[in-house]
Amino acid sequence: MEGYGKEMVLRLKYRRLFKSAYEERRRRLEGRERESFLKRFRGWSSLLNLQEEIADKAKVPRGYVLLDIPLVDLFLSEPRMEEVEIPVLLEKGKTKLSEISPIAEALRKTLASRYLLRVLTLPELVEKVRKAALKIL
């Protein structure tokens, strides 16, 4: 293995990881804002294009800007998460875990990311990438 692939493997092995250059805190998206978000960030090709656009604007090599957008997947699975209930058998019969313990809600909240989107890059490129991300996103 050579080049970029080898570099990424070594970065993982030695924990020289990408750092956050830009982060947008999670908030509730509804209606048109939610549709717009899904349209803009859904699909590998749109994410790749945005990563390249930010890299070009920051004048850093392509491949050194990563977009992390966990909410797109969460939006797609969110309705199913709300429907999941764990039955608990008590002496008086069956009930839902959420009715006897806050643990179910705590788990649901833990699964949800704290950010809407995040742009990652090498530590030495953080400031340049942050400025570019602010202009593009």
C-alpha cells in the first residue's frame, strides 16, 4: 500500500487523527429546512463535491477535508427508533421499559449525535479549512 491509503492507515494506527475544523450544533430541523438539509447532504456524490469544494477554497489537498453528517442516517431511521419499545415482564404483567425506567429515553438520546454536521481535517489545516467551510456551508 502506498500514498494516501498508506498515510491514512498510519494515521489511524498512531492516532494522528483528523480534528474538527467546523461544527454545527444539532438542532431540530422541520419542514422545508429538513428537506433542504436532506437534499443537500444526502448521497455520497454530494458529500464528495462539498468536501472537494471546501478543500479547493482552503487551498488544501483534496482528501484532507472530511464531512461527517450523522443526521442524514438518523433522519432515515428516526421514525423506527421512536417505535422501538422493550417489553418488560413484571408480576402484574407486561409493560414498556419506558414506563418504568428513564433508561430507554437515555439510550435513545445517546444514540443521537450532538452535532448536525462536522468538517474534519489535519490539525495543521484546521484554521484554513474552518474559514472555507464557513463561506461554503
